Amino acid sequence: MARYLITGAAGFIASQLAEELLRQGHQVVGIDNLNNAYDVRLKEYRLVKLQAVPGFTFRKMDVSDRQAVRSLADLGGYDAVFNLAARAGVRDAVLDPWIFVETNLNGTLNLLDLCRQTGISKFILASTSGVYGANPPLPTPEDAETDHPLQPYATSKKSAELMCHAYHYLYGIDVTIFRYFNVYGPAGRPDAVMFRLIQWVIEGLPVKIFGDGHQTRGFTYVGDVVKGTILGLKPMGYEIINLGGHESISVNALLQKVEAGTGRTAQVERHPVQRADIFASQADIHKAGRLLGWVPQVSLEEGIQKTVDWYLQERSWAQTISTTAQVEI
């Protein structure tokens, strides 16, 4: 049985990662500052489920607080750190880039230094496909160019990746960095496209699509991402690995699948394309297969249906979750 530190534990991916590690019999110390970047009720919903599981310990704190992170050493030793705490979102980062640097870069530095000070040998960082910029080759391999991010969110994540490399080089910390591609699933982020589309279609609200709807993404079901992230615990030195869906789809086609999954017809509004958005993303996942034996298992249709079913089960409050007026895709 191992003991893991998970940051952003009340977040979408991290909460399900913690749940799976607990299910396997491990102990988890979870930290989160429960900020209001999106509706806190979703974070509280996830956290309540975790706190009901034996072996889970929660501390409310901010990873950008250097002294607070140092105090985590007082709770005991850790076999690995999973850093999934992040400020995420393309357009929010344009509005307030400073908070993205504080959380995504400075927070990562604080956690890496905790590893250095206390001898934690394994560090896993959640990064983003956004680092590949505007015109990557499709599907995109890990060695594609990442020097021209389009907005501060991707910039902060790329900077965190580089800080990880420095600590690996200087102190021998074993680092696995996962670049996630459009993760979705039950209790997902309300500022991401899947939650919004499902809520808007089911509730009969206008579906606002920016551009012509031909922009594409490769979506990844959260359960597949959790499995891949856990596989990253193996010693690998310093590796960057894509975790992405094996299916690429346009926003127009995605909306059709959501309509099919909900049995409802969308009311579509078209708006000008957003400058900070990329036109296409799709992961090359050969490296994940070669190093980890990882292949996504959940089809887009199955994943959408699981997410729709969750929404309908929790509709009494999920329908009141705030979403902004833009589809981030």
C-alpha cells in the first residue's frame, strides 16, 4: 500500500484519480483551495464523495502558498506527488494571466521543492495539449514544436514542464508529464465544452458556437485518463506523454452526438471565431502505448452517454450550475 499526495483533489480529473487509488487500497492526501474559478458546488460534490472513503485525508490550501506546501511534510511521507492543481481555461487566462502563473508555475515549483526537501522521488504533472500551439501536425506527437503557445494558460503549463525538467536534472526527481487532450465525463468542468453542450441542449438553452463548427478536437474520457495517469507512476526518468482520445470530431458532429444522447434538438447560435482558440487537436498516442501499454477504451458515444446519464441523475442542481456564454473548444 502506498501513500500519495494529490493536488487539486476536488477537481474533475484529480477527484476521480484519488477515488481510483483509494479503491486500490492506497492512502491519499488531497489538497485543494476550493476556489471559485467555476461553480464551487461541483468541487464540493466531488469532495464529499472522497471524504466518505477510508484512507483519504483532506487539507484546504493553495499550492502557490510556499509555506503551506512546505507544511505538507508534517503529515508524513509520500511515495509520489500527482500535481493536478491548476487554473485552466483558454479565455480566462487572457483576462487574468497572473493567477495562472501563480498556480500553474509557482505552484509546481513549490511542489517540486517539497519533493527535493523530503526525498519524494516521483512527480507527475498534468499538462495540456494547448502547448502545441496553432498548427501542430495531426495527430500530434510529443516532440512537436511547443515554443509558440497562443495564450497564458498554455504558456504557464509549458513553463511548468520546463521547471520539472530542471528539478529532474538537478535533483534526480523522476518526472512524468501528461499532456491531456479535452478530458470529459461525469461531474466535469462546466467551463468545458461537453458539460455546456449537455446542459444547454437538455435545458433548451441557446448553444453558442464560435466559428463555423468545423474546428476539431480529440476527446478523452476521464476514466481512461485516470488509468493512464496511474500507469505513469513507473520509473521513467523524465518523460512527456500524450493522453488523448483516439477519435477526432468537429464541434458540429459533436453536437449531433449530444443531441442523439439526450434525445433533444439544439438551438444553435453562430458567433465569430475566438482568437485564442486553436482550430484542431488530436493526440498521437503511440508513446503512451509503447511506454505504458495505454490505449483509450471508452468510445465517444459511450462516454457522452455516461455523462448525459450523470447530468440527468443530478439535474435538480446541475441545471443551475453556471456556465459562461462561450463554448471552449
